[in-house]
Amino acid sequence: MSANRNRRITKEMAELENDKSSGVKVEHHPSAPDDLTHLQGSFMGPPDTPYEGGTYIIDIRIGPEYPFQPPEMKFTTKIWHPNVSSVTGLICLDTLKQAWSPVLTLRSALISVQGLLESPEPKDPQDHVVASQFLTNHDEYKYTARQWAIEHAGAPDLNLAEGSGGATADTLKRAAAARKRKDASSHLEQYHGYNKELIDRFVGMGFDVPTVVSAFEFVGIDRMDGQDYELEEEYMGDITARLFGEA
């Protein structure tokens, strides 16, 4: 099985090396140059999106059942996108889950991931905070996504205002600065007396602070005078259920 898998991977990589049209690349991972099961993919951010001009690196892990099971892919490059965790880089994409087929390849999987940057699915999110911003304040989403593309993916900042609903780079920057000042003054107030680290453990799952605090208050979690502590397993389950709308 592993020999067949390795032949398949080698063939796919050779075909991609000669493919000049798709714009996606797959190479050995720098940390494992001789390991065919740990690869690195890359592609450019699509035009007319906040990700345009950025280079996005994808970590690829290939299990023993490939190609009958999909590869595991996640973003190494940080990205602000509803279907990608801004913390872990995990991707929510059907092609990498139930829609996978053995006829698909690493090339087609990467093209699907790249296509997700053109067509986000905020109603089936991986990152709830980004999805909420996408739906409720789209200009701010595009500005933040572009800033992350510049900072993390090496995208140029020459066309910051393009596609931003008519706002200029200067007005967007001023608005962002005002939001930052406002956020700084009210940041700790969001926690309603709970320990920041305690709440942030759930924020790392992709929820915003008010949503997590609301779940804590609904379940009746003790504030413990703002001290950090380990929650009991039963409370963890109740909070998680509340966050995912199951309670």
C-alpha cells in the first residue's frame, strides 16, 4: 500500500513540476526533504480579492490510505478568512472531507483551497469571528484580510483601497486606528470579571469574547475573583454545547 501511495505522490509531484498553468506548487517540506508524506504546497492569492499578491503556504500531510482518503491540509501562512482558523490554519472545505474522491489529486485539492479565497462560505465557517465580521461588517473584513495579506503573505499594499466599497486607504486606516483605541479601552470590560486566559482558551476555538462570556454566564461559571483555574469536565461540555448552539 505504501509503495503504491508513494508512486502516486511522486507522479503527482512530477506532473505539477511541469504544470505552468495552474499556479499551484507542491514540494518536499523543508523539515522533511526525504518524506513523501509531509509536503508543502503554495499558491498566489487570487486577483480581485483581499489576498491578491500574497503567497500562501500550505502544510500537507498524507496518510497511509491516500488516495482513498484525503490529504490533511492547513495554512502555514496566517490568513483572515471565514473558512480558515486564524489561530491554527485549519481549513473547512468539503473537498478535504466528505467530497474527496480517489480521482482527485494534490493539485486539484490546492486549486480548491485557492478557490475558497475567491468564494468564502461564511455560513459554514471554520473561524466564527471572521465569519461574523464578513456578514456584518464586510468592509472591515476586507480591510483586515488585506492587512493580514500584507503582513503575513507578503502582498503589496499599493492597492489597499481597491474593492473596499469606495473607502480610501487613508480613511480605512483612520477608522482602524479609531477602532483600535476604542477596543483597547473596552477590551477588559468584555470579560465581565472572568479571567482573560480562561476565556481566551475558548476564543482560540474561533469564537469572540462576548459569545464565550455569554456562554459562561448561561452555564453559571464562577468568576473566582478573576482568577484562572481548570474547569470541570462537565462544565467544559456545557460551555461547548452552548457555543455550538446545542444547549
